[in-house]
Amino acid sequence: MSKSKMHEEKINHDYNERISVILYQYRDSLDISRKDLALMISTTDGIIRQTENRTRKLKITEVLIICAALGIDPNELLKVILS
């Protein structure tokens, strides 16, 4: 694997980590359970758990759906992730 590809994968991994952590912290601060969030976005609590445990990557559409459910401005999430 080339150095540039390895660097790109590290950056992607770092962003995925940040997204998962921030969404977990926000959900937790609102005292919303994984099960409740799963019901809000028509998925399973297992998917939420995998995402928060960083064993599953989120698609951008899933990030937007979760943001809407939790009342997060996606632009603000992006600013935090990039900071």
C-alpha cells in the first residue's frame, strides 16, 4: 500500500472516530438511549452500538439522519470534527 493511501485511510479513520464520539456524547447529554435513538431513525440499537463503539462506519446519509433526530446542525458537527 502506498504512503498516500495509508495517510488517506488514517484521515478517514480519524474522522469516523470523531463523528462516532461526538454523536455518542450528544445523544448521552440528551439522555436518549440507544434504543430510543434507533426507534427515532428506524434502525436497531445494535447498529447504534456498533457505530458508537466504532466497529461500523457511518454513511453520510446516516450522519444527517442522526443529526436531524438529535437536533444537531450538520454544519456545526462538521466544524467540530474539523477543528
